[in-house]
Amino acid sequence: MKTLALFLSAVALPLAALPPPAQAEPATVFTGARLIDGSGRRPIERAVLVVRDGRIVAAGKIDPKPYVAKGAKTVDLAGKTVIPGLISDHSHVGVVKDGAMSPDNYTAENVGAALKQYEAYGVTAILSLGVNKDLIYSLRDEQRAGRGGGADVYAADHGIGTPRSAPPLPGGADQIDRPTTPEEARQMVRAAAGRKADIIKMWVDDVFGTLEKMKPEIQEAIIDEAHKNNLRVAAHIFYLEDAKRLLRAGLDVVAHSVRDQPVDAEFISLMKRGDTARVPAYIATLALDEAQFIYAEHPAWMDSAAFRTAAGQKMVDTWLGEEYINKIKANTLMPRNRAAMATAMRNVKTLHDAGVYVGFGTDSGAMPTRLPGWMEHRELQLLVAAGLTPMQALVCATRKAAEVIGDARNRGTLEIGKRADFVVLSANPLDDISNTLRLVAIYHGGKRIEPAFAAEPPPAPAAPSPTR
């Protein structure tokens, strides 16, 4: 079975260099940067990164001269920091356009625009976790043939919900499957497998008791049939008991935080179960919960170029307007959303400390408030606010996210043989995780991509402490 454990068991390649072949196309040698490779190892100062044909052929403390002697182009990154391209295990495309949600938004042009926005924020791969039309596969195939642009996309097919209920999204019948029986659910899973889905998605939620929840027998049929077809299953959840029941049935990815109560020892045990053939992953999506209410509070980062570029002036004006602010304040669900976020932040810290496998995702693109590209940087900030270190948060968003997405052989860390997907920053994110927004350049498959916005200049160095 193609499962997460296959990727977890891969032996990491050491930072070193492959000998330059006698005859090879010229490489590009990046010199002088601080290298944070995504593995969790200590950064390498004044590192060298060598790229040829979109792949990394050398990385670390190496001599660049053999490559330069063979005609390699050099790029001086002294004073900069390099991190792997970010990866989202939970995003959506083609749902929103110009601040509105509609099935008609799912076009090649609109999906392509979202993928390019992700890329221009340093997010070089995403898993579109449901609400997809079959168009996603032709776009994915174009990318894999080297003809498409934007963040590399992986697809969870349509996703499986409940008739006239969850998810409460304006997706057409060709975007969300809604079975009424276990056998219908199995047929839908088999159809998704035939379309070569990367993973199966299901929604198990009642939105604070306002919707009908998927029947347990249908949930179990989806998981069983997916595993028969060598596919993993991700589930939208909210409640602890739902998550535990799904994990007992073999769920592979908990696609949102448990938000109704603190996680318990049984949940941690299920997430760390001894069945090493299938180690579950947990995706916190903290930025989703925050986006339910935060814009009405006008935090300082709403005035940043990074946020305003992702949102567009129309949406910024809407969110700063009195009508929107009053609507949020009057919404009786807001106290629950705030409490849910607080619980989610405590839970992700508890789980990470307990050794649970924490991936990375935001639910960006699912609604107008969930901004592609921006949300991924905000998620890093929230993970650190929850208690993870900047390095731990970056590992979740790079190496671990690649393993969850099922492509750790090609991406997630800056090691020999992997794709040259990396982000150049003007400041060190280990000093301040918000420095991931100080974008200088994005390299995707070795090709330079300009950032979506002009980043603020790096902070001035701290004044030396007076000697005593």
C-alpha cells in the first residue's frame, strides 16, 4: 500500500555534493546564504547550493570551484537565508473569484491564477483537498509534463460529503460527491481512483449542530474502499469523538484540528498507533479558525503589502468596512469560533510534543477570507504562537508536508536529487518566523519566480550590548 510510512521510512540524503560529470549542462551555483534545508538539522552558514536541470546536485559546505570551472552561473546570496518551498497539505482552488464563491469559478484560468499566487508567495506545491472538477487532472498532467505553471498541484478528486448538508459550499454535482449509501460511497471512491486521485477526502462535521453529519457506515466504507485502491483518506473533522472513531477505522489524515475539547491520551495513542504501515498525520489549519473573525479586528498585518496583495483592494475595503465589522460582531457563532481556535492551538502543541506527526495546511482558497499564499505564512506564525519553535514549524511546512502529500522523494528538503524548490529570504525566520514574508526570490524547479509583492526591508541589526 502506498502509505505515509513509505515516505517516513526513506533514508535522508546527507548534505554533500555529487561529483560534477565530465560533460553536463552548466549549473547554477548559489553561494553565501544561510541554508535551512527542511530536515530539522542546524542551519549551514555560508552554504553552497548547486542546481542543474531543476534539481539539486550539491548542497552544504562544499567547494563551488569545480562547477564554476565548467561554466556554472553564480548567484551571490550573502546575507540571505534559503528555505525549501512551502507545501500545503490542505488548500483549495477554483472555488473563489473576485471575492465570490460559485461552481462557475472552476476554470483553467481561475485555477491557474490561484496556483500562480501560491507560487509567488513561496508555496511551491499544494494538495487541493476536494471541491475539484475533473479539470484538475488535465492541469496536473500539464504541470507534470513541464508545460504548466504555478504551484505544483495534487488532487483529492471531488471529495465526499453528505446530501444537502456538509460541506455547505456552492460546489456542483461534479465537484462534491454526496452518497446516500455505503455502496454508492464505494462506487465514488472507485471512480476517483480511476481518475488517479492522489488522496480521498471526506467531510464529517455538523457545523455546530446545524447540518446532518455523514453516517458512520458511509465513513467506514469510504476508508475501506480507498485502502483497497491504494489511496489514503483525509477527513474534515471538528469533534474529538468523530476523529477517534475515524482513526479506529483507519483514517490516514486528520485534515483539521480537534476543536471541541482537549485531545486525550486515547487520541494520541490512535495517532501514534503501532500499525507502522499507516501512520496518521494531523493538520492544524489554525489560520482557518482565525480568519472567521480576525479581519474585523484590523490587526496591524492587514496593512502589510503581503496581506493586501493577496486580498486585493476590493476585499480589503470590504473587511475594513463598518457593515462587515458589525456583521462579525453580531454573529452568534463568533464566540464559538474564538474558543475553537484557542482549543486548536493548545491541541497542536500537545500533539507535537507527544510525537504525533503534524503536517501543514490552511484550507486556503476555500472561502474569500482564506487567501492563497498569505494564509500559509500566517499559519507558520500561528504554529509558533501555539508553542512550536520556528524550526519545528518550518519542518512541518516542508519535509513533513511533503511526506503527507506523498512526494517526499522529490520535494520538502534541499538535498541532492530533489527538486530545486526554494525560497530566498532577506532575514532569518529562526529569529522571527514572520521573516518568511521577507521574500527576495522564489526558485521553482530551478526557475526564478518574482515574489507577488515588494517585501519590507530586513530589520536593522541589533546594537551591540555595552561592555561592562
